[in-house]
Amino acid sequence: MVSEKIEKALNNQLNAELYSAYLYLSMSAYFKSGNLDGFANWMYVQAQEELTHAKKFYDFLHQRGGRVTLGAIEAPPTHWESPEAVFKATVAHEEKVTGLIHELVDIAMAERDHAAQIFLQWFVTEQVEEEESANAVLQKLQFLDGARGGLFMIDRELAQRTFTPPSETETSG
Ligand code: FEO
């Protein structure tokens, strides 16, 4: 059984993951409207990943006898100044999510919930990758400094990203 405190914290994170999916879908739509289909694809895959993160919290809460309570999802921004601005916002968002995951681990430790601590370790590792992959694109964009030819090269590269659903063992967190 999860404690009330853990249940609330996990539900908050479930909402935060759904917001992340919403945010990246909005970014994908922004790129799509600018005919940067590779960037749009990268963000679309990112949104799909966030939905699997949300699902992990949904499933874990049920596994532990908790109750899932879905709240309103905040509306994401719909416009950015440039591809670089989008990726700056992405890196900042992922850093914020990393902070939320770390706070969750602190709560699980304080509540002596060992199962939740183990479950959350997957997310601690995942956040390292999330920050790294967003940062890698941001650095390329910063290097270009607005050169359009380079932008289309990166667009072609980002078109290659595909969504791989986590395996069953990974899904159990
Ligand atoms: Fe669910 Fe991008 O972290």
C-alpha cells in the first residue's frame, strides 16, 4: 500500500508527465507548421515517450493499491521565437522534471517506501538521458548560429528518430 503522501506525489508526477507530452506535442505542431518535419518528428517521438512515462506512474499506483486521480493539464505554449528557443525551453523543462523526480525520491525515502524508491530509480536514470539528448540538439543549433543550410541538415538527422516502446520489464519500472 502507498501512503497518502506518496499517492499524492505520484499523482502529481503523473500529471507532470502528461503535461510534458502536451508540451512536446505543441512543439511538434510548431515545427510542423514551419515545414521542419524532422524537428516535428523528434518532438512527436518525445511526446510518445512522455506518455509511456505517465503510464508507468498510472500502473505503479494501481500495483501499490493507490488511487489514480487525474487533474487538469495546463495548456502549453504554442509559439517560440526559433528552433533554438524551443530546445532551450526543452532543456529547461527536462531539468525541472529531473528536480521533481529527485524530490519524489526524497519523499519516498522519508516515507520509508522502498518499492517506490526502486520504481523511481528508472526515472532518475531516464532523466540523465532526457537532458543529454535535448542538450545535444541545442548545442548543434547554437553552433549553427542561424545558418539555414545547417538547420536543414539537422532537420534531416532528427527525422531519423523513432519511437521504441519500453519493454515489459522496463514498463514495470
Ligand atoms: Fe518524462 Fe522528459 O521526462
